[in-house]
Amino acid sequence: MSVQELSTRPARANDIDAALERSLTNEWDAKIVTYPNERFPFNEWLLKRIRGMGYPLDDLSNLHAVVPQDEVYKVTKQLCADTNLPEFRRMLNAFVRDVVVPKGKLRLPVAVQRFMNVRIMLPTTPELFFPYHTGLLYGHGIASRSIWLPFVDVTADEDLTRSMQIIPIKKSRELAKQAIDERLSMAEMTKLFAAHSHQIKAGPGSCCFFSQEHIHGSGRPNTTGKTRVSMDFRIAEGIYGDLLGRKIPAGYFHMIPNTEEEEETLAQQKPREAAFNNGKPNIFYVANNSASTYAIPVHLQRYMLNDYMTKKGLKWDYELFDLEDMLHCPTLCHLIEDRNANTVMFSIFALPEEEGERNRLLETAVRRGNIIHFVNEDLQLANADDMKSIKEYLAFSKYGHSRLPIGLPLSGQTKAYFDKWGASLAQYH
């Protein structure tokens, strides 16, 4: 039987956790939330960055008249990259702590998307608009939350086509199941969802809180004659750190300091690249020995390791594979405990899942002065502070005792595949 013949539907918070369900159907059910724009002037920051690229722009709504159409994509990607600059992250982290956490009734610790999604919707490109979708259908986890911030005013009825459209959560659940059951085309889904969606009316100083179950999107071209510039990102609570789908902690999500004091301490730290050149050889380690790396081909891991070392200006000397079916990772243990070398590996989730074994390796590396580079997360283990941070991420994600392998979505499709594989494995002796 193919997996398409099995009954599937998106996961729902009410199947998993009563508190999560209350949160998603109240504070996070497409709610408009205000914030002090003078304290968090995201719109002005983006405008300044665009001007810094050489475009004489005075109003984001007029971007299409100032930035050549064939340069807009480049501008968009640069703005997304710029959201990882320290000055922006500090403003964003304060916004999360002081606005999102209290108004969304979230619990610390929380982690935030590493790079924000900056989106520019032009009135001159009728084919370039975002279709209706849900976060779940894009691989996001049931427990992550979304914040959408328009940086132009889209509160007027005539701004319908340049704003984002959204459907309340309970209706979204019903329609998403219908789309899966009836195997609707994109055109059929667009027509169905448009009939039930409403315009998000917000602007600088306001935003929309919603979940990964909400159907949302532009759904149609922008016909207003004005550009829309917006930003969206996701946030996750540590209590649900193993329900984040394919968007894993430390890679996609970065934990933020719980207080402004912690933020200031981190801001005083010096860049660390020079410390990585400790005179020891760097050895690549690739493996499929954990639940999270089991299905990641080693050649794809190797591509990421190569790219990481090139960007860091570091050289590598050798590569070792681990032995499959040996969950205690004997090659990794040998590399860290016996070789006088640094280890470059795919992820913190390639470490042994047993906490005692994992901690022994981390502590040994620090004691021997051997650096471990975790490429997917851009984390490095060189001292006790690094080890504390890595352990916090592993605890956030509940690594070793998560409900599913880190990086695998809790969904009807996952269950269908597991049921199919379980049936076939039952016949294997």
C-alpha cells in the first residue's frame, strides 16, 4: 500500500497538549497586537538599510518606483541577511522579551528564527505573490508561533491585495483537511481559501500573532499601485522544543537571552574566529548514527562542512566515518579522546543521544583543548561557556528523549509513513 492510500491530516495542537491548544486558539488566533513603534522602529531601520544600498527611497510604499525590478530580489536577500546584524538582533530580542512573550503569554526560555523573512510585494509583478499555505505544510512544527509585521499601512479596505490574508484556526483546520482529502490543486485551494479569508489590517506599530495551523498568504497579485514591505519570523518555547518540525533549535532557531543584563554580557564578547586556529589539524567527521542524522546522506553533510570551513577561512586535513549500527559512536569517541585534533561535524544532533556519553565527549574535548565545530548550527566548543550553551540547546530540544527525531515533523504524513514502515518491518526477521 502506498502512503497516499493511507488516511492523513495535519497535526493539531488539541491532539497533543491542552495548554498549547488554549494558547493557539486564543492569544495566537490571528490576533492584532500593538507595540511602541518609536521604541522598535523596524520600518525605519529597513528604510535606512535600503538607502545605504544607494537607493534614494523616502517611503517604503514607493519602493517599486525607486529600486529597479531586477534588483529587488537582491535587495530582499540583503535585508534578510542584515537582520542577523548585532544592532538589529538586540532590538528584536528586546521586542520579543517585552512585547511578544507577555502579550503572547509565552514562557521563557524562548528561541527565535536566526534570519528574519523580509518580503517585498510589488504592484508591478502580477505573477510574484505568495500562495495560501500553512506553516505545518511547509515543515514547521505544531508548537512554533509566527509574527507578521507590515512596515507600511495596510489597514484600509483598498489595501486588501497588498496585505496578507488569513483564516481563523478552527476553520483553517477544517479547510486544510478538505484540501488533503480531496487532493485539491493550487487553483482550487486558492478559490476555496479566498472565500474564507480576511485581510490583516495593521501597519508600523502593530503586528499579527498566528500559528502554524493558520491558512494565510497573499493569495492574489498586489493591484494597489503601492509596494508592501513586511517581515515575519517564528518563535518557540523551550517547553515545546521537540515539536518544531523540520526547523530545529540552534540551526533554525536561536535561543535569546532571558534578560537585558544577559544581552549586555553577550554584546561585550569579542569575535572568536582567531581562537579557532589553535595549530591542530581539523578532521571531518560524518555519520548516520543518531536519529536526527540517520537519513542525511554523508555527501550532503560533507558539502556543508566544506562550505563552513571555506567561510571560516580554515583548512581541513582528513575525514573519518563512523560505524553504522553502533549508537555509541566509536569513531567519534576515538577522534575526541585519542586524536590530538579538532573535529568538524555536521550537527550537535550527531552527538550520542545518551546524555552521559555525550557529556563525557564534550568535557573531554574542552579538557584536551580540541575544538569541535558544529556546522549546521554554527556553534563551536572551545571552552566551558560554549559547553553550557550547547547543553542548553540540547535540553531545549529534549534531545535523546524527544517525541520524534529532531528535525522530523509531527504530522499525519509522518504517522502514515511510520505505519507503513512498521507493517513492513513486522515481516522482517
